[in-house]
Amino acid sequence: MKRIIFEVLLVLGLGGAGAFGFFTFQKEKASATQLAELTQQTEGSGKKLEELTAELEQAQKEVPPLKSKALQLEALREALVNGETLRDLEAVYKKEKTLSPERLAGLGALRLLTKGGEDPATVEAFQKALNASDWGTRRNLICASQKALASAGQDVKVLSECLPAGVSKMPLADEGKGAVKTEKSEKSEKTDKEEKPEKDSKAADKSAEVEDKDDKKQVRWAYEGELGPENWGKDFAMCGRGREQSPVDIRTPFEKTRSSVVAAYQNGPLRIVNNGKTIQVNVAEGSKLRVDSLPYDLLYFQFRRPSEDFVDGKPAAMGVHFFHKNKEGRTAVLAVLLKEGNENPGIKQLWAHVPAKEGPEQLIDGVRFNPGNLLPREMDFWGYDGSLTTPPCTEGVRYFVLKTPVNIAREQIEQFPFKKNTRPVQPLNSRQIIAS
């Protein structure tokens, strides 16, 4: 009996020892797994710590230059805080009939330093500079104006090209006066469903997206449909509320002037482009327009069908606009009216190289062209203060419409790839048309 009891106790003891060993093994296995996980986490934390340390060191390197810039800005503010320089500049500018975008932005910058972004006149100056600037020639000015307005809490789009390196978007200004969005952030809010009909309407109304010379900034507008001239003011404020807009209907009474306009255009390589809105010929340096002996450099010329400026209520069959700028950045446009008649040799040469589709500038090998071939012999003109006839409708443009038209054949008119690419005539308001 004792033997049996001893054997039972021995079996129970062995079973308990086995169970203890099994549970101990499982516990050690779980501990080993946890240890491996903790080791991986420690290694990941170490890498993260190294990354943060590197970022901290980089930030510490950037602090001194930022501190220097902050001191420079503070010095500028303290030097201008009494407002005397601002008052002197405003007194000088009051004598000017119109201010160039550069002067408007300079005035805004001085007000920003003197009175801060909350000053309504600061916002107004930068807003005027922005409305009066075109992307192709005043990119830096546009970026400066957008960032100044954004810093003042204004509801303005900040283009992605204007943002500092490494910054993908401006923060939404919930704490400011309105939400500030970048071009990209606004675009991302559209669903694919919304973008598809936009592309369809683009094909329907032939409103190509016109890119600037660096193929970055895209601005959409058209000559008809939802993006037509009557709606330009929604996206381009000056087109809607400007008081000195072009084109106009030229009719009496005129104010006699002794001013003179003399074109001194030169032969140069033919650089022609179909930009989706018109045919444009870019001109090499050297061609000039002299207005009362003051030189304006010819940049390019474009064609319109029909002419944009009317004479006694009627347009010409087509028109050519020659765009010039002087050293102060002011624009002068010389407009030539094209009437239906005999074949025009100059246009024949151009039309032979017109790109069939919208695209980049084409440099035609071995072909040279003199813009003077499209001018009449007589340079008598009508003149007025106007604007660009395409968005952003910048004002402060001197317009000279030559009285003598130039012939163009019916076949040449039909060969022009745009049936209509003109803005309707605008109110003259209180402007006076001069006549030579």
C-alpha cells in the first residue's frame, strides 16, 4: 500500500515539475519576443534621435542669418517709423497722373515698414500694384505684392512659384482676415469630377491655358463663353473696375497735339508663336518707337481680328498691336488698322510660317523680318491713355492708333487661325482723345 502511495506521489511530482517547466519555458519565450520588440523600438528611436539631432544642428546654423535679417528689418522700421520719408514720397507721387506697378509696390513697401500691414493704404497700394502687373514681365513684383497682402491677412492667392524654397503652401489664415491659399492648394480642392467639365469647356470655347515664357504660371481666360471678356473682372479686378480701359471707339471731338511718333524698326530673325489667343512675333533688341524723341523698345507685335479700336463706330478687318516699353517700365502700344484690299507682302511672309497649333515660339531658320513692313508711310495718329486689352488689363498704357490703314487681302484674313480675338470697346469715361 505504501508502495502504491509513493508511486502516485512520484507521478504527481513529475507532472507538476513538467507543468512548471512548460509554463516557465512559455514565459521565457514571451519575454524573449518582447525583448526583441523593445530592441527594434530602441534602434528606431535611436535613428529618430539622430535625425532630430541633425535637424536641430541645421536649425541652429540657420538661426544667426535669420537673426541678422530680423535686425536689418527692425533697423529699417526704426529708421522710417517717424513717417517723414513716406510723406515726402507721397507728396512727389501726387504730382503723377498714374503710377507704374513698380512705384505702387515701392509705396506699399514703404507704408508696410512705416505703418504695418494693418494700414488700409498699405493694402490698397499693394493691391493696385498686383492688379496693374502682368506675369510675363513683373514676376518678382507680383510675388512681393502677394506675400505682402498675405502677411496682412488679406484673402489672396499666393502662387506656388512665389513661395520660399522648401515651403509648399502658405498657412490658412484663420487667425487673419481671410483664408490665404496657394494656387496648388486651391487646385487640389477640386475633384476629378469637377475638373473634367472644365477641360471640356476649354475645348468648346477654345480658351487655351496661356503659359508665361517660363511655362510655369497658367492663367485661363477666353474671348467668348464663361471665360469671356464680360467675366474677366471676376479674376482680374482691373478688367472689371478700371476707368481707363482699352479698346475704345475713336470719334470726335479730338484735342490737337504737337506730339510726334516715329518708328525705327530693324530687320531681325523671325520668332513667331501661336499662343492659343493670337499670332505673336517676338522682336530682337534694337527696334524702337520714339514718342516726342523719348525711346520705347519694341518687344513684340500681335494680330487682332477684327481691329479692337473702332473708328466712328466701326472696326477694321484686322489690326496689329506693337508693344513697347521704356526704361521706366511704361508701356506704349502702336496700333495699325488693316483694311480689306490688296495682298500684303509682309503678312504673306509671316503667314507662310504661322504655327498651325498652339505651342512654343518658333525660330524660323534663315528668315528675317522687319516689323516696319507692316506700317503705313504716314504716321499721323489718334492717342489716348488706355490699358492692355487682355487680362490683367493693366492701365497706364499709352495708345497710338495710326490714322492711315494698311491693306490686307480677303484670303489673308481668312488664313488667320482665329475668327475673333478682340475685346469689346470700353467706355471712354472722362478721357480725351488727342489727334496729331
